[in-house]
Amino acid sequence: MIFRSAGVSLALATALPGGEFNSPPLEAVSSWIGNSYGGARKWIQQDIAALTVMGDGTVFTNVEWDEAGGNAGEYRDGELIRYAMHTHGWGNNGGTVVAANSRYLYLGMQVGNEGGGLKDPESWPPKGKQWFGISRRPRADITRDAPFAGGKGGEGDTLKDSFLVVAEVSDDLKGALRGICADETRLFIADPYSSTLKVYDAETMQPIAEWPTGETGPLAMDQKLHLWMLVRATDAKPAHMLRIDTTSGSQSRIEGFPNDLRPIAFCFDSKGRLLVADDVSQQIRIHEEKEGRLIEIGSFGKPGGILAEKPGAFGNQKLNQVSAIGCDAKDNLYVAHDAQSGGGGTVLESYQLADATLNWRLFGLTFVDMADLDGNSAYTKEERFSMDFSKGTGKEATYSAYTINRTKYPQDPRLHIWSAGAWMRRIEDKPLLFVNDMNAEHLQVYRFAPETDGEIAIPSGFFAKKRIEPKDTWPAFQPGKGAWIWRDQDGNGAFDPAEFDKGDGQDLPAAQGWWVDHSGGIWLATEQSGLRYFPCQGLDPRGNPKWDFASMIRFPHPAEFKEVKRIRYDVTTDALYLGGTTAEDTNQHWKPMGPALARYDGWLNGEHQLTWKTILPYAKGSSGHESCEPMSFDVAGDFIFVAYTGASKQEGVKTGRVEIFRTRDGSAVGHLEPGSEIGEVGLQDIRETITAQRRENGEYMVMIEDDYKSKVVMYRIKELK
């Protein structure tokens, strides 16, 4: 470890006025990646847990959480028609089941009381309890209520008399309704809290029958109007089906699934064949039932799914952890899938079952995510997009690859800890992916080996500020205490015992500011204990970058700041940029960086000259979802790009605001805000929420997070002065 003095020369320092939103708006193309729609009028939901398909191809979906409230969607012919809404907030959450008949849509939901704050007994459960049940909506307009006698709802953003309570349980109990199915007269619900199949009148919503099943699971009805339930596999029992007589409730156990099949979801086609989504082969496996046993007769999709042929490359029939399937009357197959590691992600697509022709496809891939460019590719924490900047707004990005191989690399950190944005770097001309997390706790490093692993990002390195305490045992061999660095010395992508650099065995101080410069040097800005710099020592024979604690350089805390929270270092100019707080100007919400920004020249050369310092515009007194202040910044070319947390009506600031400043003196250039196709952008949620690059043609590309509508916002600026 090397200690260096950070005595700062003030001779040429310039203190700039700041704090006011008075920069001019700049012309820019505002676009996006990761979603089929821009977000102003439509967006594709961030996840799909369940779907049901009507005979005409109308698709209804449901999921427990969508940041913008699009838990339950209606789709037809490759277009989003509408969201049901009234499924998010005011105690409401979506669910994992959905069903419909010709008159009504039935949505599984969870209803709470916000810790006892919501108190109307006709709309919310009592304190300490939660409801699992069904929200009924008219098919003609699923945003409206479909009331019935005894239905709950009416206060706040709940629909009047339209919620059926199926189970009232303790609010610390996890779970959801397991299955739901409807015909024209009855509604069937698999209730795990009573281990029964409950039957209701589809019109009056009054109970008709209740049949014990022992186990519960997804439901669907075949062409002979028999009700089927999937009982998923456990470590002790193989998966099987239950066929249930809808008049008497009598049950027949149907077995015959192959030993290598792990069913997740199922449906029936027009011929009565059973289609089962298999989490092992990543295929839809097709069965017939003969004399009480299932016989596999075919399959849909490429064996191995997203890992087939070129691993990670996205394409037709390359499924990636299917969550729900359905068929219409013409045997068009509808599939929801995406094996997101954290945050969310949706691929909703339709194929002709007979010949596997793709009908249409929709994306909602990037929730709590950020992107960075590497040539004509943009990488997020787990996706790669091919970029064609000649295409129109929202069309520049094509989803090309998913970079996780959970089969070959089960210790991939993205599978074990919440991950967020990405940085791409090249060391010795080899591409490397760096992945951060929402609160800048860790830094992950990945390498690529296209000849053996296709598009997969292989775990290569990891920086931990202290011992990780995850829910599982990962990583098994980490040091018992203190900060550590891991490097994959044998190239197997696993955290092996001899691969940890333990440093001095102490935790690193509180810090929010990771940064990887363009020579591969890694920087860490601690809040009040100075800076840490890990110079890159090139690549080892396996292609892993090398860093260690022995070569780490420490710099004392800069006196100009109370706290330092963000950092950038420009290797071409030896300039260091810091963002943080002062005693007078601090962050208003707990997560942003603070409004103070400074440039230092000659940093690694030892000069440490403070060239300028400024206070950026911010809305004093703002907090929470009203926060309007700098979240993070990036440097590209001769400019600094600062992303703002949210909006301020008083200051005239919209969500998605990026302020631009000159690197030479910190003076303001102007600002960017999203155009009409994008509309409102979510509160910036990742510490490192912005990336900026100057392309070879002089165009600046600036990207910021939008977790509200499951995308990454992209600004394209042709001229800056």
C-alpha cells in the first residue's frame, strides 16, 4: 500500500457561482433502449409472472410489481392495448395468476394496509393482516370496476366493490395464490393457504364449492372442460398433473413427465395437447395423455434455450427461463420469458406453433439498470444491444445477447447479489464488463471468451469493501472479515479458496464512489477517509485484469469537501473530478451525491492542483420523491454531464434532467430533458446513474436510468461548445 500527500495548490483555483437552474435547453435527440415503447403513452411491463390467452389471441398478463403500475396488461397482435391499473399503491400489489372469460378479467392481487395506515374495513384488511384475492374487471375496459355483492374496495385507488377476498393471513406471511382459471359460469382458485381448490360463481362471485387438493399450482382447462393443475417438482417428489372433475371435484393423478423435465407453466393447444414449459431444457415440451399417463410427442424451442448454439446470443426459439405460456384458437403460442438476475426483464413473444414462425415480440428489459457503449454495442448488467445509429428514435438498439450462463458459471455474482448498471472498458484491447449495484457496495468484473463462451460475460474479478453477508452461502471461501479482492486465477469462473487478496483484514471506510478509468485503474472515493486507487497491472494468462492491495495508493480526504461521493479520473489529461458535499451545501435526499463539484489537475503526477470548484444547481429543501439535485456525473470529451434525481415544479425542472458543464472551467453549457416520446422518467435510483461518451463522429451519447418505465434513456447531441 502506498500513501501519497494530497496537498492541493490553490493558486489557479476558480470558485464559481452556482445553485440556480438557469442554463439554456439544448437541442438533442431523446431516445431509449431496452423497451419496445418510449414510455410517454405506452411501456412494456418490467416482468410477467402469469398470462392467459383468449381464443382470438388477446393476452392478459399479471405480475406482483411494476414500478409504473403496469402490473396487469392487455395485449393483442403485438401491441399493448392498455394496463388495468389500480394494482399498485394504496395497499395494492399485483399477483402471479390471471384468468378471463367473455365478460370479465380476473386478476390475482395482494392487498395490504401500509402498516396499518389504511383503515377502511371495506377496502383494506385490519392491521397485521393482508388479503390475497381477485380483482374483477369488465373485459370491455379492464381499467374499470366490475362490482358484486360483498366485494371490497372503494377508498383511495381501489375499485369499488370489485375485490374478492380469498384468504386473509398474517402480513408477515409470504406467498401468493397459486392458480386461477375461469369458464363462463365458474371461477376456480388454487389457494395455498387452505390447500384447497375454491370454486366461485363467475357472475355473483359467491362460493360454490371447496375441494381439498393437498398441493396447489397453476390451473388451466382443456378442450373437454376438465380442469388441470400442475404440481411442480420438489426435492422429494417428481412433478405431476392433477385432472379435476369440475362438477364433483374428484381428482386423477396424471404422471409420466420425463425425469429430466422440471415444469414451470403449462397450457393446452386446440388439439388438446399439453404444452409444458421446462426449466431444464428451456423448451416447451408437448405431451398427449393416454390411459392416465403423459406421453411426450414433441417440443418447441431450441434445446438449451438462450445457451443453445452460440451461448447467450438472442434469437428465435431461444427461450430464457419461461414464466408463462398460452395458446389461442389458431394455435399461436404466446411465451413470457427472461432470466433477469435482478431488477426485472420481459420478453413477450408469439409464434405459430406448427412451424415456429415468429408472429411478434415485445421487450421490457431494463429495470434498475444502466448502459455503457463499446463501439456499436451497448451493455447493461446482463444484456448486450447492437446499436445502429442510422435508425430512428427508439429503433437504434437491437437486443442481441444475454450475458449470464447460470449453468456453467453458477457463482456469477449477478446471480447472488442485486446488480445495477455497467461500464465497458478495454484493457490490452480486450473488452471487459464492470458491473456495479444500486448503492455502490461492490464492483464486479467480467471478461469475454467468444471462442468458448459466445456472448457470455465470465466472472473475472470482484472488489468487496467488507465481508458479504448474502442470503445464501456465496461466496463460500471469502475471508472471515475485512475488504477483499478476488481474481479468477484458474479461469473457471468460481470463487476458489486461494484466489482472494485479503489486504490488511479491515473493512474499507464508508464509500459510495467506484470508478474504472480507461486504463483499467479502479478508484474508490470514501466519504470522509480519502481516495483509494488500484492501478491495473495488465492481464494474466487467463485474460483477467490484475489489481491488488499491495499496489493500492491512498490519498487523503480533500479539504474542499465535507463528503466525497462520486469520482471520475481522465487518463488523457491527468484530471480528477470529485462530487460531494460541503458544510453549507449538502445532499437533500440520502442517496444523491451532493451539489459540490471540483476539478483537480496533475493528480497522479503529484501536483493535485484545484483548478475550479462549483456548487451545482439544486432544489434546497427537496427530499424523497420530490428530490431535485445531482445524483451522479460523467465526463466525456470537454464536458461534464450531471444527472438529476427528479423534478421540481418550482424550479421548472422535468424528470430526466441532465445539466452539462465545461471541463476547462466548470461553466454551464445547457441542459437536456426528455422529449414527448419519453415523458416522465423515474427518480434516479442507482448511485452511478449516468454514462457519457463522445463518438468518433463527434456526437455525444448520454444515457441515464429510467426504472419507472423499464428502459434506459439515451440523449444524442451533435454539437456542444
